[in-house]
Amino acid sequence: MRNDSGIRPVEYKVLIEPEAVEAQTKGGIYIPETTQDKEKFARERGRVVAIGSIAFTDPTWLETPCVGDTVLYDRYAGSMVKGLDGKDYRLINDKEIGAIVEVPEDE
């Protein structure tokens, strides 16, 4: 997986691309941009884009996420940053990742 964000995390930081926020509900109601922005920051699931050099080096970690994995992380963790590619990313500490999500191969 390629990192087009222009952001390389350092030390124990992890760069996550949060899942997209829908602009319209299933019922067809459009969601205002201000609400979408709040929802984007409240997301708890995303894809690992890049990992800092000493992230996940704690010997107590039994399983560590890799670039491309879908993970669950703490709500409102880290900070939102805009990449050179125009996408929003979240820069968080490795300890704020709570789980690796098993995604079926057909998705």
C-alpha cells in the first residue's frame, strides 16, 4: 500500500485514514457539512497508512497492525491532519489502537 499523504509518522505514532462519512442517510436525507465534520472526527475505525519507526515495539504487544490493516481506535484520539493528497487523516499513538478488524476477502 502506498502512502500518498505526504505525512510520515515518527516515533510511536500511526497514521490512519478514517472510514468515509456518508453525505446522505439511507432514507435519503442529506447531512450538513458541519455534522459530517463532527462525525469524521468521532470515527473509531480506519485503515493504517503509515507506522512510525518505534511504534508497536513494546514487548507486551502480542499482535501488531500492519500498513493496510483496518483497525479500531479510541474515539477522538490523536489529531486530524490534511495530507498533500487532500484527504483527512488521523495521527494517533500506537497505544490508542484497540483492535485489528478481520475483513472478509470478498470486500
